[in-house]
Amino acid sequence: MARVTQVTERSPMLSAERSRSAVLASAFVRGTFAAGLGLGAITVLVMVLWISSSSPDSGPGGALHVATGLWLLAHGAELVRTETLSGHPAPVATVPLLLTVLPLWLAYRAGRDSTESGGAEDPAGRRSAVGVCCAVSAGYLLVVLGVAAYARNSGLPADRASLAFPPAVLVVLVVAAGVWASRGRPWGPVLAWAPLRVQEAAARARFSAGLEAALRAAAAGVAMLLGGGALLVAVALVWHAGEVQESFLTLAGHWAGRICVLLLALAFVPNAAMWAASYGLGPGFALGTASTATPLTFGGHPALPDFPLLAAVPAQGPGTAANWASVAVPLAAGLVLARFTARAAVPVSGSREGAWGAGGTAAVAALAAAGCGAGAALLAAASGGALGTGALAEFGPVWWLVGPAALVWAAVIGVPAALLTRAWRLREQGWSWRRDVSSTEDERPEPAPDEETGGKPRASGPLAERYDFLSAGSWHGEGARKARWASLRRGSGGLMADFPAGHTGARTDPRADLVADPRPDPAPVPQDSPRRAASQDLPRDAVQDAEKTGDTSGNETESAGTGAGADTGTDTGTGTDTGTGTDTGTGTDTGTGTDTGTGTSASRAENGGAGAEDGAGTGGGGTGTGRLPDAQGHAETGREDAP
């Protein structure tokens, strides 16, 4: 039993270790699978071209050796061409940049997917990102070593020293980028070895936003350099169309060979674009150890192999206006960099909310210019390389000249343009510069006064509808008092009298109402109290008939707006509105109409005349003898002796 308990207690730790091991094993397999996919794609392409060739100079083994050599070259490894006319080995270090896109993208996806799918956590509670990165890289580099060993006895073996740098370093960096992207791109692990002050600054949101904006602007500037360079290459190919066509037809005589040359030229298009961008930046590019092409001049003795893209190089001699027009490429790159920086500095056009200052915008633009220079130097170093020995040992742009040139162009053009674009985006609509919010608010027109509220603006908001019956004037003013009186009258169902006609003018003391009107307010009388009083002296049948008649006549009087009002119609309850009598219900008061004629209710004093008229005669159905009317207004027979 103790042994079972011990195994049970140790089982969570064992499951965590097994889960972590499974994640690392899965990452290793993903790395090998990504390398195999890239190698397989290039191998299929080479084998298709070999099959389509009418007279191949080697068998399937030779085609596989070519495929493995191209795959290693795509990772930056330096190949050695052993079969040369001189008999001496010649290095091939110029990497087709388009060929590197697929292998690097597969390595990036392997690192990202391994971290996302392998949700295992180590015992410390943190996901083992470093372990996943190492596992994926190990699996990928294991395939690289196997391919290099296979190509060792071929006509294009890889230099052993070149396998460590750049292929191994490049694979690790790309896989680490994939792992970093899967974890949300945090800056903490990236700056873990930086000084403490840099780490504290990186923790601030403003620093992260500025750094991301600088990287984005730098990437846009580098992309603009490549795009402008590609445009220059296209113009040069059209300009030298005859030389390009002659070189293309000379290299291959049948359609299979021409397809191979065309695909190889397409793989070198990014290299040619970077060479043209370097040409526009000023340093130009080398065509051998004894010749350099720049916008100002093209001299020396170039060593040009027969290739369609090299047939489009500028003509030798001093530069012309057409050559000088290539400076539009770095100019456009600087403007694009400034545009991206200004958009990050002023997120909303015409608003200062969240906008950066001029100093911050200039600092971010300068940082983006430095990033643009670093990117240009990196691409210049990757796009060139040796194509042989002797005069062919140097080919392409010089990276340590291209990088500073790109930095200077981006800083000189990008920083002032970013400040001007920021000022432009801060302007208001209508060609007016941004003012302070306070001055803008002061210039806003005030709302027009409302006559109904005593010259004061109406209230607004969700609570204004609840108190819309109140006046905006003084509390004791006539308008406010009338509004309160009307609201109370509506709430009472019409039992209250209208606002006293003699009460005019605003009052500052509410007690003045008591002094101005000596008459006391009538006490509220329940609605059914007169009916009870009348029912005490009448039989049950008479009371029921009187209630029916009184209700009908009272309702008619209220709706018509005449009669004795609320108090008169209520006090009698037995038809006072029709002139049948008053409080006691006897015939004495009804015949003379004394009480109702004089308006016994203070609240219906203005209608007393109407009540007197109703009470002076026999009324609308009442008699002087106290007989009760029937529904048609006639005296009911058989009720003469009713008490």
C-alpha cells in the first residue's frame, strides 16, 4: 500500500516530464520535416528539368547532387566547383536570394508551430521556448549535415567551414524568430542581456511603441530600396534588350535549356534589385576585382560572365543624366520611411491626442534610418559573393559601403520629411493650424435662450426628460409655480382646481401665498363621503338609483368643464351637478340653491355662478320636494313619501 501511495504521489511529476519530453521530440521531428520539405521541393524541380532535357550529361545521381548543392547554397553555404577548365577548384558563393525564401520560411513555421501546438510547461511553470528552439534547430541542422555528407563526393561539394556560418547561425535565428512570434513578440527576452536602464526603458509602453514604429519604418525603407532597384533592373533590361536576348540564346539552344536559364535568372532577380539599389545609393557594385560601376563613372576592366542579367549593366564611361536618375530610389526610400514614422507619430490626422513631440518623432526617424542602413548592408552582403578565382573573386556590392550610404540617405531625407509630415498631419481641416482645445471651446457659440424657460438654456441629458415639466426659472417664479401646480393637478386626476387667477408675478417667499389669499384651503374630502351621507337617509333602492344618476350626471359635468367643479360634484354625490341638492340631501337646500349657488368649495369659486343656476331651479332632474329623478330625468313615481 505504501508503494502504491509513493507511485501515486510521483505520477504528476512523471507526467509533466513525459509531456515536456514529448514536446521536445515533436519539435525535433518538425525541424527535420521542414528541412526535408525544402530539399524535396528543390529536388523535384531539378529532376523535372533533368527529365525534360534532351541530352543530359549525367544520370539521376548527378541531378540529385545538383539539387543538394543548390539547397545548401540557398542556406548560404559556399560551394566548390571542382570541374573547371583550369583544373583548379573555384568557389561559388553568390546565393540566389529567391531560392532562400522557401527553406527559411519552412524553418520559421517549424519554430512557430512547435511552440503553439506544444502547450507543455516545465516544472517551473514557464513554457520551454529555449528547449523548443534548440530541438527544432537540431532537427533541421541534422538534415543539413546529412545532405552535406551526401554531396561530398559530387561535383559541387560544400565547404566544411562555410557550414557553420552562415547556414547554422541563420537557421537558429530564423527558428528563434518563429518561437518569439508564437509567444507574442515580447521584448523582455530579447533585451535580457542589455543593461538595466535599457530593460527599464523597454518596459514602458512609449518605448515599445517607438521601437516597433522604427522597425516598421526601417522595413518599409528597405522594401522601397528593393522595389526601386527592381524597377531599375526592368528599365535596364528593356534598354539593353538586344544584348540580353543574344546572351539568352547563346547559353541554351533548345527549350529545356532555355527554361533552366530563365529559372536561374528569376532566382537572381532579388540580387539584381539589390545591386541596382546599391548603384542608386552611390557605392555601386563590383564586376570583378578591377571594375566598379557607379552613377558617376564606370571604368576598369569588368569580368562579365555570359548571363542575361549581367548584359543589362550600364555602359562604360562617365555617368549621364540617365545614370544620375537612379538616385530617385534612395530618395523614395527616405520619403517612405518618413511617411511611416509620421503616421506612427500622429495616429489620428488633425488631433494631438496620443501624438508624439517633434523630438520623439526625429529620434524614431533616426532609429529607423539606422535600421534601414543595417538592412541594406545585410542584403548587400547576401546578394554578392565570389564566382571564381582571380578577377571573379569579388562580385556584387560592398556591404560596408552600402550600409553607411543607406543610413545617410535615410537620415538626411527621412528625418526632415518625417517632421514636416507630422506638422501636416497635425493641421486642422480648412488649412488652419491646430489651436489649443481650451481656445477652441471658448470660441464655441453658446446655445440660444429659450423663451419658455425664462431666457435660460434648456437642460440636456438623460435626466432632463423626468423633470421637463419644471421651469428653468426661479423656483418661486410664476412659471415654476404654474408648472408645479399643473403637474400636481394631472397627478390628482383633475380633483384640484386650476391655478388661481389672482396669483401673478414672481415671489421670493413661499409664505406670501398665505398672506395674499386669506381663504383657507379646503380640506380634501373623500370621493365617496357624500354618497355615504346621502345613503343614510334614503332607502337602499333609492340610494342605488341616486348613485347611478349622480355618477352619470357628474361625469357629464366634468367632461363638459361646467357645473360646480370637483368640490360641488363631490360633496353632494347624489347629483349636485344636476341640481338635486347638497350635503344633507334634503329638499330645502336644493330648492333654494344656497350652498351650491354661492360655490361652497373654494377651489371652484369661479364656477359658483353655474352652480347657483343649477341649484336655483328644479335642476337637471331634481325637485323641490326631494324626489329623485329616474334615468330619463323624470321624477320617479311612488317615491313621494321617501324620507
